[in-house]
Amino acid sequence: MVSGSSVFVKRRFAFSVFLALLLGSGAALFVRNLTASREETIISSFHVYSETLEAALIAKLEERFSDAQTFARNVKLQGSIGSNRAEMVSDLNEYTKLFKVYNLIMVVDLNGKLLAVNNKSGSGTMLSTASLYKKDFSNEEWFRVVVEQNLSSSLTKDLEQKRFGAHVEEPHLDP
């Protein structure tokens, strides 16, 4: 015969096991939901970050395109060999002062001959640019790409609408 206290102990033990399993399952579900929620938060944060980065990059590219429009509309910079180089250099120096992203701005004709280059940095420091006037830029990859785009694409240059394009390359470190 089983005593009443023995049955009580067995029931209490069974209830304790049941309660431990129930609480353990609840805790496991809570942790799983918390982890899923955290993953969603992280993914959402990356999504917001990527959208912000995309918007910033687009804004910078639009700025550079607008800069190209500004430079191209400067009548002095549309000159040819024999144009007043001093005026061109002065305007380019002003551009590097105004547009802090540019260290060196060159105006090169369609044959690769340098017409003008700024000789001051944005902070007003004199630059040594005289040797650049002796260089033939016609073999440079950036020059060939720009000339090919201008000769083959109505999107790069539309003189009637006074819209001019820009050539964008991958980021690189200037030597």
C-alpha cells in the first residue's frame, strides 16, 4: 500500500518537471523571438544605412555632373590654343578654391594638348604645373574615353541644349 505522502511527493515531482518543461519551453520561445526580432532590427538598420549611402553617393555624382556643367559653360575655358591662358588659369584656381574636391583641373583640347591647368591649390598654395604643358595626354585612357564618348554619344554633349557630360571613373589614388 502506498501512503498518501508518497503519492503527494510523486505528484509534486511530476508537477515540478511539468513546470520546468513549460518554463523552459517558454524561455526558448522567448529567446527565439528575441533573436528573430534582433535579426530584423539589424537587417532593417543595414537597409536604412544602404539607402542613406546610396543617396549620398548619388548626391556626390550629381554635384560632380553639375560641376562639369559649370566648367563647360565658362566661355573662357571653351577657348583654343591662343586663348588667354592666364585668364583660364585664374578661373581654374578659383574653381579649386570654391570646389574643395578638386586638386587639379586641366583643360585639354581634342588633340591631347593641355590648354590650361590650375597652378594654385584650394588653400592658395602654388603648385608646380609647368611640366604638364609639355605632356601629350592623347594616349591617356581617361582622355581616350572622354573623346570617344563625346564623338559617339549625344548624351555626353548636347550643344543646342547647352548640356555637357562628365566622365566618371572608379575611385583611385592619384600618384
